[in-house]
Amino acid sequence: MCNTTQKELAEKIGVTEVTLSRASNGNTSLPLLEKIASALGVSVSDLFAAPKEGVIHCPHCGKSITLKTENV
């Protein structure tokens, strides 16, 4: 899911953008973290290892994946 927006990720895992935003601020649950990690193809622990800029690296191809926030 390279260059995935927060909106696209929220839709893919079946939550609202608000829920996903809250999760990114630390207000989340393990089941939601598991959904996010699965959608991104990473482990839950990788979500915590990501730099604060919102960039993670694809575990399959090594490309940078930037999670962009859109103003709604």
C-alpha cells in the first residue's frame, strides 16, 4: 500500500478516519493495531518502530511507504 492516505487505509480496514487518527495518537486497541498492520503488510511491532514522519518501509520490496494525512 505505497503512498496510502489515511482515508484509504481507514476504508480498507473498515474504520472512520477519526478512529484511525485517534489510533495514530495512541488511543487504540490491539485488534485495531492488528488490522492496520495486516493492511500494511507489517507486524504490529513495526508500527511502533516507524519514524514519526509517517514513513515505514515495505517489508517485501523495501520501498518507503508514506502515510499522508489529508485535511478534511
